[in-house]
Amino acid sequence: MKIAAVCLAAGQGKRMESKVQKQYLLIEDKPVLYYALKAFQDSPVEEVVLVVGAGEEEYCKKEIVDFYGFTKVRAVVAGGKERYHSVFHGLQAVTEADYVLIHDGARPFLTQDIILRCIEGAKEYRACVAGMPVKDTIKLADNEQNIESTPERSRIWMIQTPQAFEYPLIKEAYTILIEQEERGIKTSIPITDDAMVVEHFLNQKVHLVHGSYENIKITTPEDMRIAEVFVKK
């Protein structure tokens, strides 16, 4: 069984309020992106496709992939306009696989346990995502920011990455999405993660596996301060 991974590092990181893109900011003298790639390097994943911003391919290959010796990174490709375009580019660059993990490079605290749970989840359920039950009470608001309803907390999860799938399944779902877009057919829902693509286009159920409360996504300056604490720990 060949397992591949698509690591996404093409985001602009506008909420970071930094001239340096968040995936290249340093945590303990190493870029944020380093940590996710290191986790995949040490895992059963055999092939990694790194998706970066257009024009950053050579920089990432030389300064991150080659510099840190990430031999499992077999391709560095340019991302697209939206996240789902970048995922599709990454999936196209995978040299055939049985399963694929899709991960945000801005989540540096990926562990071997999470990777293994995602792999096993994909094998058993065809599609799974890492996540954690929410700790807080969640409120749904109306258009005027009034509380509309309070969903049952025990059923609400914070969704993370990796998200793992049978490779043919996720590639088929993304191909349908992109082909419909090219024909001018607008998707009825905003695509914000990979699970939504197989749910919407293939009616595939997606299983939840535990990630970690430390598996945070670096999005704002506050997240960098938290990351420094996690790395030191």
C-alpha cells in the first residue's frame, strides 16, 4: 500500500500581519513549514508533494527541501487561486498512491500518532479527518449577530488536518469539482476543506479521528507565541 501526502504551503497568511508568509516564519530557528515536512519524513508516508505559492518553487526546494534533507518530497508545485485549486494541483502531482493525506503546512505540530490514526482511518472508512471535540459552548448567530440556536456541544468537533482518503476517491471528487468550475457551474457550498469535496460530490461519509489540541494552525501573531511554547515543551 503506497501512502502519499500533499502538504499545502501556498497561503498568503494575510491575518499574520507580517511581510514574511506564515509558513516561512521561524519557530526556534526553523521555518513553520519544516515541522510538518519533518513529521512526514519520519512517517510511513512514502511520497510528499509540496504545494507552494507560484514563483516560490525553486526557493522552497533549495532552502527547505534540500537544505533539511527531506528526501520524501518528490515534487514541489505551484498552488492555485483558492485552497481547493492548490489541493488539486498537489493531487495531480502524486505519482499514483493507494491513500493520500492532505495537510496544511501551517500546522507544525503534526505527530506520528495523528498520522497513523489518519492512515488507519482512511483504510477502514475510505475517508477520514483529524479533529477534536470542542471545549466551549458554541452559538449559531443570525445575520444581526443575535443568538439563533445552541447546538449540542458533544456533537461538535474542530476540524484539523491531515485529512486522509483513498487516493482514487479524493482525486475523482476534486476532478468533478474542477470540471464543473471550468464549465461555469457554481458549487452550492463554499469549499473550505477536503472532506466537503467527497461529501458533496460523491456522497461519501467521512469518519472523525482524534487529532490533538496542540495541532494548531498558525494564523495570527498570537499563534506564533503559542507555537514557541509548544516547541520548547
